[in-house]
Amino acid sequence: MENSGNPARPVISVLGLGHVGLPTALGFAEMGWEVIGADDDAGKVALIKSGKSPFFEPGLQPLLTKHLETGRFRLSESVGEAIRASQVVFVCVSTPQKEDGSADLSQVEAVARNIAQNLNGYKLVVSKSTVPAITGQWIRRTISRFAESYRRAAGASSKNGSFEFDVASNPEFLQEGKALENIFQPDRVVIGVETDQARRILETIYQPLKCPIVVVRISTAELVKHAANAFLATKISFVNMVADLCEAVGADVGEVAKGLGLDPRIGRQFLQAGIGFGGSCFPKDLRALIYMAEEHGVDCGILREVVRVNLRRTRLFVKKIQKALWVLRGKTIGIWGLAFKPDTDDIREAPSLKIVKELLGEGACVRLYDPKAMANVQRVLPESAAQVTYCQSAEEAARGAAALLLLTEWKEFRDVDLASVRSAMDVPLLIDGRNFLDPHAAIAAGFEYHCVGCAVATDGIK
Ligand code: UGA
């Protein structure tokens, strides 16, 4: 692969083919760009090259098949080769959490060094990973420093490393389970740039989407992403706190959320009460933002509370189960849903798994079912004759159970015949951790129905 260097039709490389990188790469291919994907994980690259998506995301598999065929999406086993063959390099590597809550940026640094080593013409280096607000500066500094030392090592006459480059930030706002929808119909594209050339290139790349493009400084773009996630997580913890109040005074959090959300200043989204937020983003990004703010002497107490409220959600939910079921030891509990949210097989920081582990700790037996995440759960929680059974369907998970818990709101759970589920159970107790099922239908099917933030549904008055 060679760097064709045509600024009107830049070749794009996407480094890191995870939940952000792979949809992003295929999104660019669908917009008409020539894209090279690369990842340090050779097994993942081989799998994608063979036409298989390494994770479930609606619409991703057909898009992968399509663009391997059109040739607009190619894979490279070598990150360096992908850098050399492209003019625009999107950095989509992970920024995992360190013990102290800060972001581990070692993968970002490794990519910056790799770029320095492979500068063979102008490059625009765009960070898509969620990073603290001065990372762009560090990427620029790292590329400059290492490009210079690689050039010296290669001999003073070598041109290697003496080429220009720009750094930019273009945070991703995609949600797992809706990644392609978010890519093709974004509310906005935020680009943080330092030069006109970088701005022009990114505006050209995103031009096919015809959406608002917000052009800002790099550190501003980086902060927009962290602040957006922190604000959305705050809405969730806020509504969960309101849910507890609702239970205490006999109100209904769904109706309170409706009354709140119709005010356009508040908005209806992300006011769904339940067992708390999980996933690879909110918990990690909140801690990283708090760490960064406190490093700068900024008081982030409000975000510490958001984390604290969220951490308590699973314990409170287990207490709710105990209140409804009394003793947990030896009881069989059916579980509907394990992924951290529907339409994904991702179980990172899934509140459902924390609940399952607490139930096992209390001596309960669980019958687990999730439409997509079972294989991932089996890797961290092996089947055991004594306590853990994996089931092939929602109905099977309920068989012989003394309680049924809905922990992830997969659409298929709404289509289950509740009356037959009820008759397969030992005790018709249904605890809905996502307020997803119709309480009237559950009660009509013979269930004692409990949900979050609504005391009235339990006794059928509603
Ligand atoms: C989140 C953001 O929504 C994206 O905009 C962002 O790009 C992404 O993080 C990221 O940083 O990469 P994601 O974690 O995929 O996306 O999923 P969300 O839909 O935000 O859900 C996160 C968690 O909040 C889930 O556990 C979900 O069940 C929970 N949630 C969401 C609620 O408990 N209540 C709600 O009302 C909404």
C-alpha cells in the first residue's frame, strides 16, 4: 500500500477496530471514502478480513460484507503500513481505566510513536478515542519528538520524519446498539483543529452527512465528549434518585419523567429509571473526568454523587428482590437480559452481572438468558450444576423459578407469552429492573409485578 497523496480524495486509516473503530471505518467506506483498518490484535484483523464482525452491532455485519466486496474497506496486518498508506489517520484505540480512575493513554501514545516512525508525507492525525482535554497536545508533542529522533537515527540526509502533520480531535458520540444510526444521522459532528488545512479535510470527509459541524479548538472538542457523557450519566442518576423518592411516597417515576421531559429545556431522553448505567463509557469516563478535574483543582463533587448513586443501584435492587422473595438461599431465579443495554452483546460493567453475582453470593441459583450476550457471559461466569444454568430462551429461563428478573430491555421480552411463562414458574413473581414490561399485562397474566420507582404496580391498583 502506498500513500497516493491526493488531498481531494484522502485515504483514511482507522487504527483500533473495536466498538468505535470498526463502525467508524465502515461508516466512512459507506460515505464513499477509501478506508484501511488496522489493529494490534492480529486475530481480530484476520476475523474481520474473513468477513466476520468480532461483536454484534445492528447492521454492521452486512456493511462489512458490502465494503469488503466494494474494496472501499481493506484490512492491514500492520498499523505502520496503514499509516504510510493514508493521509488521514483516525485513532480509535482504547483508553482503559487505571486503578486511580485516570485514563490509561499508553495505547494512544504507542500510536503516536508509530505515526512518527511512519511519516512519509503530510498526515492529519485525528483522535476519536475519549481522552482527557490535553491529549491532542501530547499527541502532537510525541509525534514531533519521536519523528525527529527516528530521522536522526536513520541518518541526517533521510527525509523520514521531516514531513508536516496536523493533529485534530473528532470525538465519537455513537451509542452501542445504534452505532450506524448515530454515524449516518448525527445530531452534530464536532471537530477540534489548529489549522485551516485540518478543518478543510475534516469538513470534506463529513460533507456527505450534511449535518451541523461544530469547529472548535482541540481541547474544547475533547472536553465536549467528556462533558456530554458526564451530563447524560447525571440525568440517569438524577432520575434514579427520583425513582427512590417515588417509591417512598407512592408516586410513579415513569410519569414524573414524562412530566419533566416534556419541558424542552430538560428533554425526554435518558430519564429511564432502573438498575443504573453500565458499559465501557459512562463509568470509566466519569472517573477519568473527575480525576482530571481534581488534578486541576476543580471541584467535581456533583459527578462524585452521580457515581455514588449509580454504585448503589444494584445493591438497592437486590434488596428489592429480598423484600419480595424473603430468603434467597436455595431459590431459583430466572434472569432476562445480561448485556449492559439492548442490541449489543457487550457486558462490560453491566449492572445485570453485578446483580447476578450478588444473588450467587447470597446462595441463589440463576437461570440466565440473553439474546446476544450469552457467549460473553459464559467466559466470565462458567455454568455450574449447583448455581448457574444457561438457557436457550426467555421461557426456559423462567422454568421452575421463584422469581423472574428483567435486567436488560430486549424487545423480544415484550413479545413473550406471559401467561405461559407464569405457568412454568414455581412462584409468579416478576421484578422488572428496567420498567420495560406493561404492568397491566403482567398482572393480568397472574404475576405479582414489581418495578423501579413505582410502588403502585405491585398491588395492581394502577
Ligand atoms: C454512551 C453515550 O450515550 C454515547 O453518546 C457515547 O458516544 C458513548 O457512551 C461513548 O462514550 O462511546 P453507550 O455507553 O454505548 O453510549 O450506551 P448508552 O445508550 O448511553 O447507555 C449507557 C448506559 O446507561 C446503559 O447501561 C443504559 O442501560 C443506561 N441508561 C441509559 C439508563 O439506565 N437510563 C437511560 O435513560 C439511558
